[in-house]
Amino acid sequence: MQVATDAELAVYNDDAVEDIDGIDDDAVEPDVGDTDDDVAQPAKNPISAPWHAMLLGLAVVVALAGLVGWFGLRVNHSHQAQAQRNLFLQVAKQGGLNLTTIDWQHADADVHRILDGATGEFYEDFAKRSQPFIEVLKQAKAKTVGTISEAGLESETTDSGRALVILSVQTSNNDEAEQVPKEWRMRIDVQKIGDQVKVSKVGFVP
């Protein structure tokens, strides 16, 4: 059996050390890669169910508020339009009554009432004829009483209207017995003047 000498052992040991020293440090260290890129980012938390419900409820409330406001505006406009139609018709009816309810004993006051409710063409025409009309009434001692039979608004604009008014008119005077009531059909135009509505034209319909 051959035994290695001390010199041979020394050479062997030196070679082993050189082999160890030659190992690449990079080959030994583990490749951990780019930690910033490889680490997964935490996922954003989804919106919770209560939060979804709150958003939905808010959207519903806003939509309902808008609908209620729109509906309220429409109702208000409708009420205003209906109120104006009623006013136009009422003024036309009153104008018809004023023209057909006259008493010779207070003819001046009756004529003044007609003029107070008149405007435009009708006012100018009636004002010119008012004094002769009063004199005829007093001479004949005439009295007329009108009663509304039917009335309806035929047309309207934002500041005017036209109505058909049918009246039953009872006439009497000093020389004759009370006559049978007669039907008068009148087409009456009304005009809005400021915050008032007045009769602007009167025509008789056969």
C-alpha cells in the first residue's frame, strides 16, 4: 500500500482551495429577482353592498324629486289656465247680464255699470250711444231683466277670450203688459287689461 508523502498532500490541498475560490459568487447566491415587480399588489376592495344600496336610494330620491317638481309645475299651470278660462267666461256672462238687466228708474247707474266693465271698441261705441239710450228708457219707462240660460267659452288666447252667452230676457214698460221672455244670443269678446278683464266687443247671433 502506497502512502502519500507530505509534499503530495500539500499540493492536493492547494488545488482544492483554488477550486473553491474559483466558484462564481453569483452562481451560489439565489436569484430572488426584482421584489418590487414580483410582489403582487393588493386588490382594491369592491364597493360594499350597503354602499351600493345607498347610491341606488339616492338616485331614486333625486329622480322622484324631479318628477314631483315637474308634475307640480304642470298642475300649477293647468290650474292657472283653468282659472283664466273661468274668469273670461264669468266676465262675458256678467257683461251679458249688465246689457239685459236695466231699469229706467236707475238707468244712469245701470249704464255706468256697463261702461265700467267695457273696453276698446265696445266701450267707445256704447259711450257715444249711452245718453240717447238713457233718454229712451226713461221715456218708455222700460225695464228688462236678463237671466243666463247657457254660456260657454268658444276660444281664448293668453289675454283674451270669446264666449257665446244665451239669455232669457223679460221686457216690460209703462204702456204694455209684461211680455213673454225672449231668447237673446250674444257673442261677447273679453280682453285682459292689466289685472282686470273687460268686455271688448258684443255681437248678436241669430
